[in-house]
Amino acid sequence: MSDCIFCKIINKEIPATIIYEDDRFVAFKDINPIDKVHFLIIPKTHEENLLTAKNDLATREMFGEMLMLAPKLAKKEGLEGFRTMINSGVKGGQEVFHIHFHVYGGSDHLRKI
């Protein structure tokens, strides 16, 4: 999608602080962090959100791989524990319509959002 900000990050058209990249995924620091550590994991293929995603084996495997990247990257970023969040749809708080997992933590206390 030519107007998707996350697709532009994937294509290196706009800068981001990338902490991980492979042939399927990119992870980068959130520009509006809600905790000491806050990064996003996104697929390189454009999917809008969980509401519109296909319910096929390939998509389920993609989401599973994304989720399993979270602890690996959280440890790399110095977290001993973390939270994940997925916003889906306008009423679910989604602002960028490219599926993304938020991974965040680092505070000594739990914050409610």
C-alpha cells in the first residue's frame, strides 16, 4: 500500500529505529512510547488488522511467528517481563492500518492504558 506508513518503513522510504528485520518481519521502536521500552513488530506483507485478516493457515502461522518474536526481542531490549497489545479497528484504537503488535515494559509498576 503506497500510503501506509508501516509499508514505507519496510521499504526504507521513511526512517525508523529498527531493532530486528528478517525476510518476513520488521521490529522498530515506537515513536510515542508508553513505557521505558516500546517497540512494534509488523509483517512485511500488508494486513490491515485482526478484524479483516484471513483465517487461513498461512495467516495463523504468521501471527504465531510474530508473537513468538516478542520474548526474543524483549529480552534483547533488556526486558524481564513485558506486555503485548494489538489494536484492531478504529473503535479498537488502531491508528495505522497495518497489523502490528505492540511490545512494551520496563517500568517498575504496571500502568493502565
